[in-house]
Amino acid sequence: MAEAFRVAGQKAAESDFFHEAEHMRSGGLYKPSSDAGFRAAGIPTDQIGSIFQLLEFIVIMTLSERNRFKALKRDFKKNGQPSDPEASLFVGVLLDMHRAFEKLKKPGMLGFLPPYFDFTEQMDRMQLLAAENPNELINFGAVDPFRGGNWKQIVDSGVALGITGYKIYPPLGIRPIDMRGYQTPVASGRSLDKYREKASNPAPYPMAQAKMGDIIRHFSSHNLRLFAHCNPMGFQVEEGYGIYSDPALWKHAMETHNARNLWLFLAHGGGAKKVDWMGWAADNTHFKQTFAYRAIRLVEDFDNVYLGLGHILGILDPQIKPKIFHRLKSVIVGNSTPGAPHHFRDKVCFGTDWAMPLMVGRTREYLIEFDTFFSDPQISPFAPDFFEGNAKRFLGI
């Protein structure tokens, strides 16, 4: 299978057909010639789009970094019109998967092989790709407290390559700070028991947790950018670890470690998940209990904290989209919180988180939704900053 996927990926990268074929969206209608095999196997029609999208994702993930970057750029143009906005600058954000693969080795888990390349080599390869594409691709590395004292050696090796931004991923099992006087609120429902359990208990890995203060102080004092997962769900090494991405924990961590000037980017902007009453889509009663609200407060209060709206898939859902966009507009056009030194609209950025199964093939659709949203005369003056200006300020370019 691995060899078949490798060959398929190579052929896909070389073929215009793969990238220019009509994208088959989940729940949509399909040409009989394209889904006959799935229908013959008895797969419901409303699931076929998701299967095609997953297969497309799997094939793309078998490509080399160079061909994956080509696939990304083609994906942004898929089914596009000449009048559509174009993406001109891409930021590749690596995730250090060492911890995740180690966790998956425990009894009862699938026997996944470790990453093919060591993480430092991954950074090196991506940095070479960025050098091949100047002014078009910026490469971020990653920092992982589970590597013990070796986290700094890996970051230093990245800095030597010219990498100034690094991803950190709390759902691997660490909090920005293990503050026992604060507990992340979680919505009701038995399905969320694991999240409430994780929120109320101490961090599970004290040795890794102890490195967080060192990492925050180091990034703050060396003017390095930190890119953090900020969504209560998503990929988690153990169910419930998404709760460790709570923006309020970053506030306490920066204050505790005297790092208020830390350059921090909150990916997904809090999201829209059931763990926190649907985040950006929450009703007025619960909105102040969401990750989204706490993320807004963080970017308002701290000089160098920014927020991205990538992979909030509710924006592609006709039932949830109006709620998210109504909330977003109200925050953009409204006044900032009294006493806050910054306004949210000067800190929020467009993004996609492209290399995820439900985003591959939908980047154009996602971009157009935001482009249409910002055509509203009340908020159109802020579109240049949202799509470009704010991100460039965070990146320092």
C-alpha cells in the first residue's frame, strides 16, 4: 500500500488532471461516472464526497515537500475565477510529531512507524524549500517540551538555519502554565467528561510541563515567534488534551514568567467546537466562556499577540456560518474592551491550516467565504489588514 500511494502521489503531482478535476464536496451531487464504484459498494451518497476528499488528502501527504507546495498553490486556484483573490505568501508550520508517535507505541495502539526524517532534518528540508521560493514561502519549525533539555538545541539549530518562528502544540499533553487556581470551563454533556477531567486535574507530565517556563522566557528574550494551537479539539494525543490550549493559560503564563512581550500567534482563533459552547458560534449567554472570547481578550491586552482564523470549518456550514460571521463582524466594528491597548481588528489574520483532511481541496472555497464577508461596506476597510497587513506585522516583514 505504501508503495502504491507513493507512486500515486508522484503521478498526481505530475498530472494536471488530478488538480484541475472538479472538487467533490461533502454532501454534494456527483457525476455517476465518478462515484459508481462507491455506490456499487453500498456507500451512502452523502458520504462519497468526504471519501474523495480523504483520498485526495492521503495522496497529497505522500508527496515530497516540493510537490506538496505545488499541490497547495494549485489547491488555492482550484475552480477559481479571474476576479478571485489570490494567495501570494504561504507560511509552512511544522509540527514536531516525536511525542505523538511515542505515545502511539503503548499497548493496544496501532504500530505506526516514526517520521521518515528526524525533525531537525525536516526543518532543514523545509528551509531549503523556502530558499527556493523567496518572498513566497516562510518556514516555521516547532518546539516540544517533551524533548527535555533538547528542545533548546533543536530551536537553536533552526535559528542557525534562519528560522525565527516555531509551533507549540498543547494537545500533546502540556499546558502553557499549570495554574491550579484557574480551571477552564467546559460545556455540559457526558461526551465531554474527559475534557472536564483534564481541566480539573494537574498537568499529567510534570517533567515536560516544567520546561514551559524556560521555553516562554527564551522565546520572549530572543524575539522568536511562537505559533500555538488554540482550539479545544482537533488532533489530541489523548482525548481531552485540547483543553490545554485555553488562551487564558497563555495570559497567566506570560505574566508569571515576565514575558508580556512574547510574540504569540493563536491558531484557529478559538474555533467553534462543542467543548466551549461552539466558540465563535456561541450564543450571547455563553460567549464569554469560550476560547474565542478569551483569545480576543488576549490579543487586545498584549502587544505582540495575534490571532488566526484558519480551519474554522463552521464557516463552510450554512447553518453555523451566519452565527460565526455575525459575531466576527460585531467584534470588528465594535469598540475594544474598555482599557485594552489594542483592537481585535488590528490583530486578526486569515489562514487555512491547509494540510488537514477536511481543508485539502476546500481552500478556494474557504478564501472566497472570507472575501465575500469583507465585501460588506462596514468592514471592507479592514480587509487589507485581515488578509495581509496584520500577518506581516506578526512576521516582522
